[in-house]
Amino acid sequence: MRFLLLVFIVMPIIEMWLLITVGREIGVWSTIGLVLLTAAVGFSLLRHQGFATLFRARQKMDAGELPAMEMIEAIILAVCGALLVTPGFMTDVIGFVGLIPSLRRGIVLNMVSRMNVVNYSEQTVRQCHTSPESSRSSSTETLEGEYWREDEDDAGKK
């Protein structure tokens, strides 16, 4: 919590200092143009890489796999996009670092190595179809049956 407070206090101060320093060196209009240029280039790169990540996630879902890496990449891309739209040079540098695919993959792999990814649908199926007796053997027992859902309206009529 203290880290976030520090970031929200220190980051704007550094950004203002950088903008003023660059503005003195190259001029006000050039600084504004440079900020707008980095935002436009960053937005274009973000859009391209976002669609590529979405396409890879869709391919994994179609194959029945969990797109954990792509979901984390999408979060990183969203944060980088917000940093690129924010006026300033330091946020642009951090945003562009997240748009470099090899660096982003390294960040994602580092994050995934620290996480536990659980596919709840498979876990639920495994729990439903595994009994203590069948867990001792290599086969599982499947129960067949019918069920129906009674809505509140139907339950009140009976």
C-alpha cells in the first residue's frame, strides 16, 4: 500500500520535472509534439499487439487450453496502454518496455512462475466423478441420471 502511495506521489513529480527540463531544451511546442507522437505510436503498437494476443488466446481456447499466459499479457498490455496515454516521458518509457514482446514474455513468465493456475471446470468434474473407492483403482465411475431446475415461479405453483 505504501508503495502505491509513493508511486502516485513521486511519479507525477518526476514527470513534471522531465517535461519542464525537456521543454527548456527543445521548446514547448516540440515537447508537446513529442508527447503526442509517443502516445500515437504507442497506441498503434498497443492495438496491433493486443489483437495478436487476443488471437492467440482464442486459438488456445478453441484447442481447449487455458490461455493463462495470454490473459496476463493482456493485463500488462492494458497497463502499458494506460501509461502510454498518460502525458509524460517516464510513463512512456515504462509503457514501451511492456510493448517489447521479448521483455513482456519475460515478465509474464516470471509472473506465471509465482502463480497457481487452476482450471475450476476440470477440478469440479474431477471431484464429481471421483469417489474414494474409484480413486484407489485406475478407472472412474460415471453416474447417469436426469435433473431439472425448478424456477421460483414453478416452485410456488406446486
